Amino acid sequence: MKKLFTLLLIASSFSVCAQNSATAYIEKYSELAVKQMNSHGVPASVILGISMHESGNGTSKIARYLNNHFGMKGKNSSTEIRSAYRGYASVNDSYDDFIGAMNRSKKFRALFSKYTDYDYRNWILGIQSGGYASSNLWGIKVLALIKKYRLYQFDNRPTGYNEPAGYEAPIGPEKAVVSTVQVYKVRKGDTLSGIAKRFGTSVKNLMSNNFLKSTNLSIGQSLKLY
């Protein structure tokens, strides 16, 4: 029992530390994210969510030694660590290069004209579909951060804006599970390949996750995405 209590205490301490580092990161870099949003149109919540995820709230080695907050691969001249990740003179340069990456790729560049600077969910799904990360869970994790820390408050939301279905914020940090992304209800005109492309997965995975024997769908049918 004593050992279990000790383990729970350690886990609780880690959770508090993670919460504190996230809050500190947001306080430090939210203004920079908002500046990038106002200049380029990428939601501040997307910029912050990705940077928090990729840099471990600024605590990862590549963040500390290379000022790399977005997991960009490339050359660096660091004598302190050996890494395949790109090095930057400052964190600001890392933020600038993230916006640059969004513009350099045709898939990412299309998001600027397709989505608003407050449609964080579709931005994240679009970035995932564009191949930013190899993990199918990447988008879910970033969206969970956005909702958990309510990063959408930094976006340019119109007065009186109400989030569409699937965007609802959690009741509290402990409820930050992106269930609306993990389970999708089929709508009129949906196809299995279209749903797979939209959520960055594959038809094979959807069929396996939902024990489907064919690609035929019914309106209102619930699909487990991951």
C-alpha cells in the first residue's frame, strides 16, 4: 500500500509539473503566436498547440539546445548535442520557419485560403493530412492540448461565435479527450475514402477498427477513427 501511495504521489507530481510548464509556455509565447496569426492567418491555437507538443512545452533537448519548437528536420551547428533537427538562432526564428513550412508545401499552403484563422480543428487535421507527422494520433494529441488549455481563446473568433459540432471545449482539463475526433458519424455524401483522407487515416484502418466487410456506409453510422 505504501509503495502504491508513493507511485501515485510521484505521478501526481509529474502531472503538476507538466501543467506548470505548459502554463508557463503559454504565458511566454502566446503573444508571439498571436503576432504570427495576425500576420499570416494560421490560428494562434494551432501554432501554440503544435509547438507545445513538439517541444514538450519548451523542455525538450532540441528546444533547449537548438531553439527548435516545431520538430523541423535540418542542419544545425550545435556542439552540445548531435541531432538531425534544425538549429535556430532564436525561438522567434523557429516560429518564423514553421510559418515558412506552411507556405513552402503545396498541401499546407492550400489551408490558408480554405480555413479561417479560428478554425483550429480543420487546420490541425489538414496539417496532419499533409504529412507533418507520421503518427495517426498526432492530430488528436495536438487538439487535446488546444482544448485542455483553451488555446482557442487566442484565435480571432468573431463576436458571438459558437463552435460547430465536434469542436466543443471540455468541461475541464481532466476531460480533455477529443472524442469528437475519435468517433465520426456518417453524413449524407460521405465515403469511406473521403473520411479517411479528412482525418489522416486509411480505408484499411477504418474497416479494421469498425469490423467492416465492405466500404458501404449508412447515414448516422458511427465510425471509430483511430
